[in-house]
Amino acid sequence: MKRVLAHAGLTAGALIMLYPLLWMISASLRPNTEIFQRPGLIPEHPTLGNYALGWSSTGTSFGIYLMNSLIICTAVVIGNVLTCSLTAYAFARLTFVGRKTLFGLMLATIMLPAHVTLIAQYSIFRNLNWIDTFWPMIVPSFLATDAFFVFLMVQFIRSIPVELDDAARIDGCGAWGIYRRIILPLLTPALVTTAIFSFIWTWNNFFGQLIYLSTRTRLTVPVALRGFLDATGSSEWGALFAMSVVTLVPVVVVFVIFQRRILAGMAHSGLK
Amino acid sequence: MNTFSRRTLLGLGAATAAAITLPGCSAKSGPMRVAWYGPDPVTKAINKALDAWKAGGGAEYAGESAPFDDYWDKLATQTSGNNAPDVLRMSMSYFSDYAGRNALKDLGSAGIDTSALDKDVADSGLSDGKNFGIGQSSISYAMYVDEAAVKQAGGTVPEQGWTWDKFAEFARDYAGSVQGSYGSGDQAGNLQLFEVFARQHGTELFSDDGGKLATSKETVQEWFQYWADLRTAKAAPPQNVSAETTGIEKSLIAKGKAPLQFGWVQQVTFYQPLVKNPLAVLPVPQGTAGDLKGQFVKGLDLWCVSAASKHPEDAAKLIGFLLNDEQAIKAIGILLGVPPSQKARDLVAADAGSAGARAIKYVEDIAGQVGPSPKPWPKGYGELLTGFGRIAENIGFGKTTPAAGATEFVELAGKTLGQ
Amino acid sequence: MIANLRRSVPAYLFLLPWFIGLVGLTIGPMLLSLYYSFTDYALLNTPEWTGLQNYTNLFQDPRYLQSLEVTFVYVAVSVPLEMAFALAVAVLLNRGLKGLAVYRALYYVPSLLGGSVAIALLWQQIFGTDGLLNDVLGIFGIEGRGWISEPGTALWTLIVLRVWQFGAPMVIFLAGLRQIPDEVLEAAEVDGAGRWQRFWRVTLPLLSPVVFFNLVLQIIGAFQAFTPAFVISGGKGGPSDSTLFYTLYLYQQAFGNFRMGYAAAMAWVLLLIIAVFTGLNFVLGRTWVFYGDEGVRR
């Protein structure tokens, strides 16, 4: 009985969560004029026309934007998982001069709104001749610039019993060995979480990609999506929703696959 | 940093700035870059024109485009990062911000052929005796009216145009006779329409040097009061309804809740597909019936060349091409607005009876009757544009009065202009 | 000192990538923006030194004060709500119910949508005058209003949006729950602890570093919230500045009005505000956050 109730509650919640997605799919199947009528979930004259229109609307196939986003997001995932875990390990487990100061400095980097550092960063990337390439999106992730993930991993590492490190040290492991054999395996849930967020946030993050990318064939999904709307003219709402639905597919897939990994992560204490 | 002094900080800033703009690391100069804003149809059309440029032996180029709002964020970053595109589409709203800060090249001696252009458009980019941009289109403010809906409600559209008083009367009658509809959308926050209103009161909106407001506080107050009265009479919608009519698709006329809409003339082509009946393009209301001196024709968007361009000759040639070449004219059509020359208007030949054709005809009809073009909008115009809208909104929500709102706008203009 | 530095070498090697990023990409632009905050900088000109002018102007600017108020309300209301939802749902989904993977994905969907334009339109369709919410209220005979288009309620629709997108902290809580060894809970069960006791005595203390992380980062994130207001109000922060978030106003000044110096001053004041809150969190955290490296001399 309790179980039934729990399921009922969860399902009701899920419907509230799901409504927007259903609405978006429904809007993507309507002709432009119908989207702004009374909201309902069933399109009167369903059509797949928006998908065809959106896919090739800009004269460049939408597949190219998907590819570009995929390349950037994959690279960012790898960069963040690698370098943020290195950084977090040092902050969480190692002793060094200036630890507290540097930790505070690291946190300070996410306290300043990005809009005011954008111009100077743009100049740096221009001097490196990286404007209109993927590097400005990718390279920072390989330099652990996202303190969110570093701090996340610090918290997870600090909740791992330090006795495990000591045991490994007795077995003759150095800092690197402990990181590789003890910390990384036990950190799986945090690493997977980092991977999920890195992917999804980069996938949706339009501002940097708008500023750095110019050539049509190098544009990414969020930039292309915004192209369907323009305050000065007519907007392609139907195409926008159709392509929004299409761009949701990869993130949903990524989420579902990686979620499994979190669960497989550790249901045991990890003591060998 | 306990001895925090100006010098330390200046030193810090300078050192950092030096680190960031390392000498000898200048970006490599690739092909000429062309940037514009606009929805996808505009992008397609300009690409087509650029293809014709290349086929005709024009220089190598790379195109980049963005929607209007995003475009300005990007252009500001590129320009301050010393990486502005060579040829760029420039809106009159931001023109002085860029021209006044030396970001644009003087095209006075660039040899661009503007002989075919309407005079007011050719002169749109004149600022301090220099020519910083060439108009792309001839536009004027207009009112699009669903005449069939007006007739159905038992009203008439006067032959020689409405006075503001008659217009208010019409709006009240219409709202009274058609259930659930308003006589007009609320234009209180529309600075561009207010500019016409101000000129009808005998002054420009801004002083010639762009340093201050030329219109009076009383005129601003009269304007805010006019729309407040219409809202009170339910001839114009309450503020929360107006707040939900952002964008063309959600406008009252598209939802069948008003018989008319104000806007720049070429925008009628965006509204027409959303309205069953043909929209007539008419002058906006006047102080004296039939006197169109408050209105003007000018270029709202310009082609400019950035001051730092490494391809100034090619950039100038390309602008000349976009304005004068037959293939380019045909490719662009009326997507950027009503074409700026008689030759182009004849070439484009919008389908008779289409909204585009009505827009072209409107510009040609009123060209002889409008007043002289105002100077380019001054530095800080963008801020005043949004500020005017915000103040009107505050009045609409009852947070302030037309009198106080007018004072606030005059103060805002004092703070913003002449900086 | 030298000995200490020598002992620090392995740590510095681990920190090398981060350090390159800090020196090469982050610190310079941060310091430069600090310098801008003492200048009149219109993006296209050379900055002119104006001393503390920007800072004194801030506190005489009614729109700035409005943006502060909006942001504080937003942080104070949305963060606790979002945290509570995320934790409750995560604990619920961490049990052995069948089909949980599906629910997890469903509950994360809103967060996938992020700040897409679709959300903006959807929110208008739900909270507009003719929206879904008013239809539902109409069934119960309640007179609706323009929730999203009236200054009194617009901010609340954005708070609802944030709470509704509780997916990110939920996933982090889930990951934290996964790290708690089953043996510990089993041992507590053997000792006769009930379900609630196990939650309060075992789960929550072991989860506290993650709770702490979410709290700190959600507060920082809410202070810096930009996208929802940017997308839903079309960048204006309307109606009547009722959703004028701090960073949205900062963005308007920097890119819309060409006042980068002023925006930089705003940014540094925000950094100070956030630093104070974060510092407080760290101080208070000592009393309730339990780490696995507790009692180790560091």
C-alpha cells in the first residue's frame, strides 16, 4: 500500500516535471500560427514540416551544429574530469604552503560575474589567434578553471575516510599512487556528476559560444537556436521548437547513460 | 593591499593590460569579414548577394551573422578586443555610440557611389561633417490598419489622416463597439513614435549636437498623459496586457484584439502573414490633419567600415556593390527595408498587392510631404530608448505619474546625453 | 620555510594545470576588471581614471538598489526551497523502489531545458493572463491575474522556475548518498536504529559535506542568476524592473549602455557580498559539517 502511494506521488510529480517537455514536442508539431493560440497539448493540425524547415533553415544543415557542440562538450567533459580531480586532490589531501589562500582564490574566481572578464579574456584568445576556433571553449576546461567542479570534488574527497590513504601509504604508495588507486575509484560518483554537468551546461551555454564563434559551419547548437528568433523580424517559432526537441536528445542520452554509472559507482566501502 | 592607492592600482591595471595586449602578437589578417544582424531570411539573402560579389571577381570574404540583440553584445566585445569585422551592419540606435568613439571609418573619400540613393538616406551617416555609414534602406514610421475590421465595427479611416484627438476618439469608439478588443496598442513607451509627436510640437527630439533633449518636459508629459487617458477609457489595454504583447506574434493585432499597429514601415511585411485582412500602411496621427512634417524618411540601418579595418578598399567596394549592383539588389529585396534608391525599388518590384508593395508605395507617397531628417540619434540613444519604455511602464502600473515620469525622463536624458 | 616548500612540491605538481589557468586566463582579467571599476570605460575608448566615482554612484542609483533587493529576495526564497526539494527527492529516489532510473531522468528534465527560449514562451503560456494556471484556478472559481506580467508576482514565477529546476543539486545529493557505505547503515540497523534515526544520525552527517557544497554553490549561483530573467523578460528585467537581477542590470550597463567601468564596480561589490556569505557558510559549516579526514592534523 505504501509503495503504491509512493509511486502515485512520484508519478504526479513527474507529470509536473514533464509537462514542459510534452508542450515543447507538441509545439514543434504545430504550424507557426497555432503555437500562440490557447495552450493545449494536442496539436490540431500536426505536421512534421517544422523539423524539415529547422534542419536546413539556415542554409547549413543542423547536423553540423550538433557535431560541433558534441565535439566541444566531449572535450570539456574530459578536461574537467582530468584536471579538476587533480586540483581537488591537492586541495583536499595534500599539505602545501599557501593552501588556504589559494583555495580562497579559487573560490573567488567563481564569485565574479563573467560579463566583466569577458573582454579581457577575448583579448587573450585573440592574441593566441584562437578566435573563431573551439579552443576558447575547450582549453579552460583542461586548466581546471571551473571552480564549481573543483570544490565539488574537494567535498567528495574529504568525505572519504583518510585511513584508506594511510593504509595505502603503508603499502608504499606516494601521492600519485593514492590518487590513482584510492581516490579516483572512490570518486566515481563525483566524476560522473562532473561529466554530466560539464556536458549539459556546455551544451546550453550560449554566451561564450556566441562571442567566440563566427563562421557558419563552426557554430554550435545554442547559437544556431537563437538564430531562429530575431526581435527585428519574423521568428521561426515552429522550427525553433522542432530543433530544441532534437537538441534535447543527446543530453537526455548522456544523462541516462551516466546516471547508471553513478549508481554503479559504489555500493560498497571500497576497502580492498 | 593595505596601502591601497591609485598608483598601485594603475600600475596593476597597466601591467595586466600590457600582459593582455602583448605587442608583436597581433592577430593574423585573414580575409575581409562582413557582419550583419537579422533573422534567417536576411542571412540567406545577404549570403546570396555575397555569392554574386564573389562570382563577379570580388575579394575574398567571411560572413558572420547574429540575431539583433546578440549582435550588439558580440560587436561590442569584438570592437573593444580590437577584432571588429571590416564591413558591418549598423543600427541608427547604436550608430553614434560607435561613430562618436572613433570605432568607424570615415567613408567620405572612400569612393562609394551613393548618387542613386535618396538624399536623406545617403546623408544618414553624416556626423560632425564626416560620413561614417551609408544607409541601407529608406524607412519612415507608419501605422498599419486593418481597414476591413474598422469598417466592420462601423468606423472609418479618414482620408487625409487622423489628428491625435480624432485618433483617441476612434480608439474609444472601436473598443466600445468590439467586445474584448482595444482601439490601439499602448504606445506610451515608444520613443520612436514619440519623436514624431515631439517634431509635431515644433522641435526636434534632440539638439543638433546630440548633447541634450530639445523637446520640452511638457511635451513628454502630454504624451504620457495622452496614453494614460486612453488606458483609463479602456481604449488602450491595461499595462499587464501590454507587458504580454512583446514580439510580433503576441501583438494585439496578431491576436485580433486591436485593428492597428505602429512600427517602421517595412515591418508591415512581418505583421501581414499573421492578419487575415490586408493591412493598409498609413501615416501616424498628426497635430494638424494632413500635415506630415513631424514624420521623416531616413536610413535606419547603415553599412559601415570599422576604423581598424585592414581591408578598407575592398570594404568600400563591397558596400558600393550591395547598394548598386542589380544582382545584390534583387537578392536582398525588401528584407532590409524599403530599398534606398528609385532604381532598386523598380528592380525589386514587389508583387502588386503585397504588403511589401504597399510599404514601398507609402515611402514614395510621403517622401515629398515629410519634414527634414533629424541628425543621427545621439550617443546613449539605446539607453534612452529602453528608459523611456521603462518609465512608461511604471506609469502604466501606477508606480508614478505622467508628470513625475516626464521629469524622470528629462533627468535621464540629462545624465545620458553629452557624455 | 624551505623545507615546507620542498614538501609542497608534489602538491604544486598536482596544481600545475589549475595554476596555468589561473595565471594565464583568470587572474589577469579579474584584476583588469578591478582596475576598470575605478575608471570611466565605455568599451570603445581608453579607460579614464575616476577614482571611487563608480562606487559612490552605485548607491545613489535607484535601479541598482532595486536590483539588489530583487536578488536578495530571490536568494533568500529560492535557495532553501530548492535545497529542500532536491534533498527530499534524492533521499526518496535513493531507496530500492523499482523504476527509479526513469523517475530520476524525469525529475532532471526541467534542468536539461536550462535557459532555453522554449522555457520563456512556456512560462508565458503557464503564468500569462490567459495561461494554464488561470485556467486551473478558474475551475475552482478563483479569479486569476497576469502572474508573469505584473510587478507584484513576476519574480515569484522566476522563483518557481528555479525550484522546478532542482535537478542539479538533486543529482549531487544522489551522488553523495551513493558514497555512503552500506555497511555503516547496516551496522546502525543492527544496533536497532529506526529509519528516521538512521537518516538523522547516519545519513545526514555523512552527507553533510555534500549538503554544504550545495548550499555554498546554490547561494553563489542564485546571487549570480542571469539566464532565467534574461530569457523570460527579453533582457529587460521587467515588468517594471521587478525581475531586474543583479547580473542582468550589470549586463545592461556593460553591453547596452557602454558603461563597463560601472558594471565592473557592480561586479566587485557582488564579489564582496558573495564572499561574505561564503565566508559565513564556512565558519558556520565547522559546526555541522562532518568530514572523513576529521581529527587529522593538516
